[in-house]
Amino acid sequence: MTDTTADTERFSGHPDPSGSSQAAVASRSVEQTIHDMSARAQTYHDQKDIQNILQLREVLKTMPRFAKSYFRAIEPTTSTRTRLAYAYDVRTFFRFLQEENPVFAKTDVTEWPVEVLDQLQATDIEEYQEFLKVYDIDKKMTGVTKEMGQVTNGEKGLKRKMSALRSFYAYYYKRQMIKTNPSVLVDMPKLHEKAIVRLDEGETAALLDYIEHGGDDLSGQKKRYYEKTRIRDLAIVTLLLGTGIRVSECVGLDVQDVDFRNGGIKVTRKGGSEMIVYFGQEVEKALLDYLDIRDGITPVAGHENALFFSTQRKRMGVQAVENMVRKYAREVTTTKKITPHKLRSTYGTALYRETGDIYLVADVLGHKDVNTTKKHYAAMDDERRRRAATAVQLREEQ
């Protein structure tokens, strides 16, 4: 992200149309952003942004040098999380070329010029798409944390990686740094709609009851651990079910983000925008009960502001919340794979049932496009239309 125009010209063979002064400004803006974040009290999202920026730099070191210009260009319109995800996806493409194409096998990927993209045809992109369905992980690569030996991609994973490649190609093609764009000649994977999994009313109540009383029959160490986390876990699940916030928004909450006077929490949505999400009495009680417990915890330095603490007295992470939800949900239903996102769907369904206002549901859930909301809750519209079929009686029964 901080390469100079000279770098771009040396490895691409084309001048950077943005100009050297603009590139320098872009470089300084990133450095200034990191400095500003470090200078003030860092929020969870500040910390994640810094981690993502530094991780992106490490990933870019394993890619062709010309790739830096693309990630610098998309910086103003994307989040650090999105850029890092795109970097992983594009790196997989270059790894495929080096491992599967003998033309590139013996060359240093970091020295590849941008003209490499012009050497490929649509059939190469199709072969890459096939490669993505299953491939081995190179655990030596920067950012690899998975323990499994292979990666598999379903429809969503394939589409995301192909979208990243299309965006990458489009940047260089639009700027006339390459003459062809074979990525647009390959069809994108088709996504098949899946049934929306959610808890029904009885299951929601059963889940909360189990968290509250599921340890009554336990003993020993299991009993002690249950009692240590019960109030916190109940607060988290009640908050997710009562507001529909994302798990990332939940773990990102600071204690200062909770406003009991107005009954709301300040969450940071995708893209970095902030929004107040309001909660009811059940959520308020669960949070107040947890805060009584939280007051007795001495957090690890740097985690003082976190709302939810782990047993290690640090801010809880996304995976910890996901594991916790799955653990309790397995005791309530064996036919549904319940995750924090399914609790979000449960809330959206309940809100739509009560209000019938799809725009309200979209606003509260933080959907930028109401069509996303309609897609998720179309089944509810079907139910309403079915009721309409019997609502009007044409003739009185004799």
C-alpha cells in the first residue's frame, strides 16, 4: 500500500496514471492513519484496522510488486478487512499460476510484471475456478492459521474469490496497463438459495432457559465454569436475540457504548459507520446483571474498555462467542445448526412478524439494500399471502 510510482513503473512497464505526488499523498495518509490511531485511546475497531493494515503489508510481500497499486487504489472505498480478504484471494490466484502452470513455476512471483495478466486466457481462469474447489494449504504463508490440510470452497467462496479476481483485473484493464481481461469471459458461479435457519419462539425461550438453569445438575469443575460464565453468556445471547446485531458488532462493544438512559447501544456497522440500536427490558436486565459481575473483574491491560470479557479477562473474540452459542444451542435443537448469525435471523423474523415493515427490519439490521432483507424474509411474505387467500369470504356458509 505504500509503494512509490517508480515501483509501479519499474514492474508494470506503464506509468502510474495517478502521478507521483498523489501516490505520495496516499502513502502518507495511511501512515498518518496508523499514527492517529496509536496516539489516541484505541477502540476495538481501531485495533483491528491496524492489525489488518500490517497484515496486508505482509501478504503483499508475497505477491507481485505491481499488485500494491491496486490495493492502494481501492483504499478510499473499502474497509481494511475487505482489502485483506481480497489480498488473500488474489494471492491464491498467483499461487495457482505458480503451482499449476509450468510457464510460471520457476520464476519468483514477486518479480512478475503486470504483463503476466495479459498472458492468460479464459481457459486459465476456468482452470483456476476448478482449482478453488479444493486445494492444500501452504502453512508457511503469511496469515495462514487454519489447522486443516485443505481448503474447500462452496458456491459463496467461489463467487467471492472470482469477484476479487475480476476487480483486480478490471483495475489494470481500465487503466490500460493490460490489453485483455479474460476474467469477464468466465461465468460467475451460480448461488442457490438455501432455507433460512432460525429459532422458533419455543426454541428461543428454551435456549435462554437452558443458559440460565442448564448447570443446575452439574457438579465439580463443570459446575464452577458454568457459574463463572452463566451471567455473561446469558447477557450476550439475550443481546443478540434482542437487537439482531452481528457477532462482530457485539464483541466490538465497549462498556461506554451502552446507554441505559435511552435504552440503546452504539455499534459500528460494516464499513465503519456508527449507529444506535435500541433494546428492550429483557436485554436491559441481562446487561445490568452482567455489569454487576463485570465490576469485579480486573481486565488485562489494553482491554479495560471491552464490554464482554473472556475468562482470561480479555475482550471476547468472535470465535469465542460462536463456540459459546453452538454449545448451548446443541442442547436445545439437534436439527438446526445455530450460530450467532442465526440468532440475528431469528430477531429479524420476529421483528417482521410483529411490524410487517420490511424497511424497518432493514434499517435495524443495518442492511444497506432492502433487497437483501427481502431475500432473507421472503418466506414471511409467503405466509402473509397465504393468509390473505382465506381472509375474504365470497359467500356466507349455509
